[in-house]
Amino acid sequence: MRLSAIWEKLRNSGFFGERPPEHPEPTGDDREAEVRALLARPPFGITDLRDAALPLYDRALTHRSYTRTGEYPVTAVDDNERLEFLGNYILDFIIADHLYGGYDLPPGEMNRRLQVTRNTKLADIVLQQGLGIDSVIRRRGQVLTDSIIADAFEALIGAIYLDCGLTVAREVVLAIFEGEIAACDTRRNYRGRLQEYVARENLGELDYAFRQTGPGNSPVWAARVIVGGTPLGKGEARTKQGAAMLAAKEALGRLGEE
């Protein structure tokens, strides 16, 4: 039995003890709009969010400092620590399953590439890709650190898994990490290969330009790569990383290096 099937059975059995509550706590209009707007944008693309699932996602984006007031900890709303625990393992599983099924690699190399999900890197991915998670984390009296951003990201993956299932969670994770995974593969790392080629051949400055296209509720990133002042490639994807990778691939082809 594949690992994905095992995970589905665990989920359906309620093994993790997490489900959207039957009687959710009320969510403020502003907060509801904030959460819905985040989830509707790429790479999440969840536009049919059920009212019953709102507290689950709200919890994923709530730091423990927000739930504790007064002299003693008082839980007004749940924080994201349990969801972060679940999301951490969901994230690792999806990437590990993708590496196992899509790459013919020994265990040591797969483990090295799995490091794209390490906690110290997640905040960079959130910020560099403009995922917007950092702007909707609820906290009180707490500086927004990389650790808080990374935990909220993992908690959100856990919430998506519980609400939408493994297939949707996989689509979201792979869309976010496609560039990171490719960067571990010297052959598929088109951006890295293009940078090395441009430097080796002394072709001049290498630059990328980005813009968003498509409707507001489902934008797409478009990238153009410019070498020595000359546009050489373009690409479109749901993430900036993916668009840049496709643009670099086209540029390598035009340079005869694909």
C-alpha cells in the first residue's frame, strides 16, 4: 500500500483528532475576508471555502501569544501549535513521496533534497514567493520572527490537508516547492545553469523581470529573463520561482544549452 493511501486512511479515521468544528466560533468580518483572500490567491487557490472551515484556517494563522492574556494563560481562541505539528509531517511526506516517485535517487540523496522543507528555510520561501502568510498571522506583543512565519506556514498546510484532503495539499506544496526541488537537481535547475553559463561565457548582466497576469482572484506570475540587455526567455506559472525557472529554460534553449 502506498504511503499516500495510508495517510488517507489515518485522516478518514480521525487519527489526528483535528476537524473543522461543528459549531465554529464566530469570525470577525475583517478577519474572515482576510483569510478568504489569502486562500483564494495562488498557489492555494481555495475559492470555495466553507464557513465551517474558517475557524480551522484562522487557528492555523494564530500564534500562541494571541490566545494568552492576563496573569495566567487564557485560551480565547486556539493557537496553531497542533496544526503546525501535523503540517510539518504532511509537508515532509509530500516532498518525500514526490522525490521517491519522480527521481531515481539513493536514500542519502533523497534525504539531502528533503532539506528544502527545513524550518530555517520556510520563512524565506514564504517571503520570497510573496505567499502573504506573514501579513495575516495574528499575534500579540510578539515580534514577527522567521520561526513564527515558518510555523504558520506548516500549520496552514496542515489545515489545507484536513479541510481539502491530500490531493489538494500535494498540489499546493509542489507548486510552492517546484523551484526549490528543481534547484536540488543539477539538470533541472535551469536558473542555476543559466547563471553559470552567462558567467562562464561572459555574456553580461543577468536579470529577471516579473509581473502578475490573469484575474485578481487567480493571478499567474509571468517572468522574463534578460541577458546582457537582451530578453532571451519568458515563462508563466503559479509562483515566481516556477515562472523564472521556465524563463531560464527557454533562455538556455536559445543559447543552445538546454
